[in-house]
Amino acid sequence: MELNLSFVFVFVSLSFFSFLHSAFARGGLQSYHTFISPEVLENGTYNGHTRRLFLKDQSQRSVDVAKGYMTNSDLEAAVKAFGKRCSNISRIYSIGRSMNGVPLWVIEISDKPGVEEAEPAFKYIGNVHGDEPVGRELLMLLANWICDNYLKDPLATLIVESTHLHILPSMNPDGFSLRQRGNANNVDLNRNFPDQFFSMNDDAFAREPETRAIMEWSSQIHFTASASLHGGALVANYPWDGTQDKRRNYNACPDDETFRFLASVYSRSHYNMSLSSEYPGGLTNGALWYPIYGGMQDWNYIHGGCFELTLEISDDKWPPANELATLWKYNRMSMLNLVLSLVQTGIHGRIFSSDSGRPLPGFITIEGINYTVKTSRIFADYHRLLTPGGRYKVMATVPGYGSKTTNVWLEEAAMTVDFVLDPETTPKGNLLRSACECNCGNLSRRIKYNLSKQRQLGPKRPVAL
């Protein structure tokens, strides 16, 4: 009996520590200094929390962990230098300041930076956790690669001319300088957003300044998709991140198939992420991996209308700087292809009024998927990400106008579908006007369109009439 109890104790201990090992990357623990891995129990050696991070001497790493990485001042200088060197396809702006007053700099890359267009927008966010700095380095490499290869490489050219790419290299500069996960208040920023399952972070004034900056940014720019870069594992994570009962189960969001597709775009383009034996295909549902609450990923999908992935891009949370070149090589195609998925897949188009030809801000829904995509207010363009190889029933609705529905077969390439809606009439024959249409007429940037003169943006441009 004593032997059996000892066996059960060891088994439970190993299972618990194994869970902590996999949970560590997204932050199951506030501190990693007291963690002991299953390998320690098995062979008496200290092999650390991730696959390679603490194979090296701990005291040595505590001294030179940041050696070779850009400081916050270096990063700011690099961002501004990029803006000057690549001013023809970029603009530099700040979305706010960290708790300690460090500007949160963003690079926008486009052939018309700062100009609203009928194009999808994507955002990359790095360094959400202060002790996961690989993302901030790789994002600067990405920006410079696109600038250097614009008009030379078709991928770089397509990104510049067909999207608006926004890059925030560091969401948590204070945590980086303090060599800690949380911000200057030691708050985990990836637990600081409003949550769908539990009442938390609902007081806007109690949120951290970095969180408020992201939320305000997302309200100002209509992002179609985004990704945050993390370290400590090698996997593409997708919603939902939590469960109602707090149990570790697969919890699919309405666009589960589309998220799996987007995650696979990154994983399959990566050097070895898709070969993972721990995560099949290099993918994981967040709640199945381990539930978290107050995360940025779910908030973006629910409140920002933005399809966001959480990308774990390096086994080590803070690898030696001499590994950054290899990590860039391994992740470059993944980072490019994920942005390009915005224009190479899915259904895209605009909504117009049949009586005036002007764009109508409205909504796009897909039968069988409980999620609504809003169009932009100026151009009434939409960019509905969907899994290729399926038949979809697409509906466009605008208040004051009759809705229209069309069936499409989405192949591997993106499809463009415009909707032309007829205004509803009263019993006396008077036209009902959409509040959206009237508001748009007051905007100084309003543009009148003639449908017969619209540029053909793709090989097929079906219109629901």
C-alpha cells in the first residue's frame, strides 16, 4: 500500500509539472525562477522550463541575457531610422506610452501610409511579455526586409501595394528593461483585457496604459487580422483561450475552421513548427493548451472584429542574440504569408447603394457562422477571412436597405463579391435612408462612386443584384 501511494504521488507530481512546462510559454506562472521540470525529477539535472532556455548556466544568463538585443533607446532609434530610410512606403506614429512613459512606436507599411483605402489592415505586436524579446527583433527585421525588397520581390510588393501593415515592435518596453514578464506594475498585459467568460478588467481606468493603448488603437483602425509574438514554445495558438468552467478543453469559437487555417498558414510556412510532436501540425486551441482569461486574442475577435493569433515563435523565451538570425530565417516566410493571407484568400468586396452608387457601411454575415463582419465607414469595404475549398452563403445588410444574399464557392484564391442594395420604401413610396449613409455624407473625405467605372480588382468580381 505504501508503495502504491508513493507511485501515485510521483505520477501526479510529474503530470502537474508537465502541465506547467507546457503552460509556461503563455504565462501560467508569474515567475520562472522556482520552476523544476520533470527532467529534474527523472535524472537529477536542471534542464529548465522550455526546451533550451536554461540549459546554460543560470547565473551567467542573468548577467548577459540582453546582450546583443536592442535596448529601448536602440529600438526607438531603429524605428525612426526606418521611417526616414523608407519614407516612401511608411509612416511612424505612437499609440501611447508605457507605464514608465516610453512611447509605443508603430511602423505602418503601405504604398499610401496614413491614407484610408479599401484594403485590409494587419497588425503585428511584439514583446507583449517583457521577458520575450524575440518578437521585437524579428519585427524590425521584417519591416526592413519589406522595405529592401519592395519592387524587387513579389511578396514584399504585394504587401506594400495591397495591404496596410502596422508593426508594434514592443508593447511592453518597461518589462523588457526590467527583464520581467509584466509591465512596470508587474501586471501581465495578456491578462489585462476584458473577458467574455468572467467579469474582469471591466474598469477602463484600472487597466494598464499599454492595454488601453491597444484597445484605443483597435477602435481607430479597422484591422482585419493580427498576431502577437511570444516565446517559450513553438506553436500557433488560436481562440478560444478560455472556458466557462475553467477546465482544460477544446473550446471552438464560431470561426474555428478559419482560425485553424490561418494558424496552419504560419505553421506550414515555418522551418519546423508543423513538425511538432507536442502540438499536432504545430497548432493548438488556447483552451485545450491551458485556459487563460483577460487575453488579448479573444478580445480582438469579439470586440475588435479582428482575427488574432498568438504565435509562440521560439523555444527559448530569451535566447542568446546570436540565435536571432536563425530565428528570423525560420520565421520569415511565416510572417510574410500570414499577412498575405489577407489578400490571397477569403471573400472581399464592398456594399453600394443602387440609387446613388455611393458606398454603404454595413454588415457581412455567413450562414452557419455566428459572427458579423463590419465594413469600413468610408469605403464600405469588407474582408471576410474564410477557409478555402468551401461553399458559403454570404449576406450583406445595411439599415434602411433590403439585404442581399449570394452563394459562392471559395477556391484557393481570394474572391471579390460586391453587393448593390436597394433602399427600402415606406407604404407611401418614400425612400428610407440609412443612418450610416447620412453620416457618411457629412465626412469631408466622402467620395462619390460611379459603379460602371469601378476598377476590376480581381479575375472574378461577381455582384449580387
